[in-house]
Amino acid sequence: MVSKVVILTNQTDEDIAGKMLLALSTVKTHVSVLYSKWHVKNRAEAIKKGSMLGYLDYASVVNEGF
């Protein structure tokens, strides 16, 4: 399973799939399910929501240049 923390990075779906040795469609499915559960439309909104839920430090993501 693709971790919420991995999805909430500034990596592309292709990068995540390659690093985790998963099919791109698997990553896209997990991303889509997460967006639906959190009622967000894109990765930027997901990062903010993930920060609010305590999954990551929003400031650290912003400082990485997202």
C-alpha cells in the first residue's frame, strides 16, 4: 500500500511508483482514494490536509520547494 506520507511529498506519481516498485496505476488509485477520503482535489490540498491531520510538517514540505 502506498503510504499517506509518500503521497504527501513533492514527488510525481511516476517517481513514487518507480521507487516503491509499483505499477503507476496502483499509485494513481491510492492517490485518488486518499483525495476522495480527505475531500481534496489535488496534491497541494492533500499536503495541507495531511499537515492538519498530523501526518507531516507542512513547513518542511514548503521549505523543500513544493
